Amino acid sequence: MKTLLTVGVLIFSLLFFAAPASACSAFPDGHIGIVVELDKASKSLTISDGETGNPVTFSVEDTVLSTLEWAVLSVAQTIFVRYRLEGDQLIATEIKRLN
């Protein structure tokens, strides 16, 4: 009985105290968030980061501009953005709508 109790407490503590991994942390070259600003003329978008809530602005790569995802993208959609860093600028290389 003591062994069962010990194992139960151990399992509970592992589940209770384990910090869940966030989606943004899981993808070092990606962000998940809600579109708060979309400027198709200047080829840029800003999301509210799902992990921090901070705004993150991306310039959009030309290959993304010709995709259906970009064509139907609108404010308030939840998206995943894969990007690369060029200097201090984030360049979106892939956009996926999540809702």
C-alpha cells in the first residue's frame, strides 16, 4: 500500500509541477498568434504572440504572397508563422491559418 501511495504521489507531482511547453518555444523559427494588423500593400503583418502577448511584426516573403493563405488572411485569425531573421527584420516564409 505504501508503494502504491508513493507512486501515486510521484505521478501526481510530475503532472502537476511539469511546465507545459508552449508552441512558440517548440518552434524556434516560428510564432503562433492572432493577426492584429495586416498591410497587404507594404507586405507585412503583425500578430499578438500567443506566448507573450507582445506584438510581433513580419515582412512577408514573395513566395508567401502568391499563396492562398495570404490571399484569404484577415485580422483576428489565429496563425502559425515560420520565419527567418535578416538583420533585425523577421521575414515570414510560411503562414498557416489555425482556425
